[in-house]
Amino acid sequence: MLVKPLPSWTMQRYAKLWSSFKSKEFTHEQASKILKEKDPNLVSVILSYLRKYGWLSTKLHPIDTRKRIYQLKSPEQATKDMLK
């Protein structure tokens, strides 16, 4: 997947998520607790941007397929992939 530079507002949220999860998997609810956004829909927008720009991968939750499991790409890997 092509990785693109993140907008600064998204990069700030990525940094918060990375400091908490690194490359471990996490859920939307866990991301919400870390990001502490006033608008709950903003967390979905942030995760969508991270996926769209190639900094986040998603997979279906093994028990509840309505939910997703997220995993961040490391900053080193993302920047390396941008140069490809």
C-alpha cells in the first residue's frame, strides 16, 4: 500500500496512538480513550485518515464482525514506504 505524508492534525493523533500502542492491535474504544476527542465521530475520521494514508491496517474482529481491529505502522516503516 502506498504511504502518504499525514496532515499535521492527523500526525498529532497518530503520535498519541503510537505512544500508547506501538505496533500492538487495538480497538476503536481503546483509541477513543487515548485520544479523548469531544466528538466521538472524530475518532472514526482519524482512524479512516490513518488507513487511507497507509499508516494503519484494519481487520475484522474475530468475534464481532461489525467491529474492526486496528494496528499502526511504525514511523520508520511508514517513512520508508513513502520513499518507494
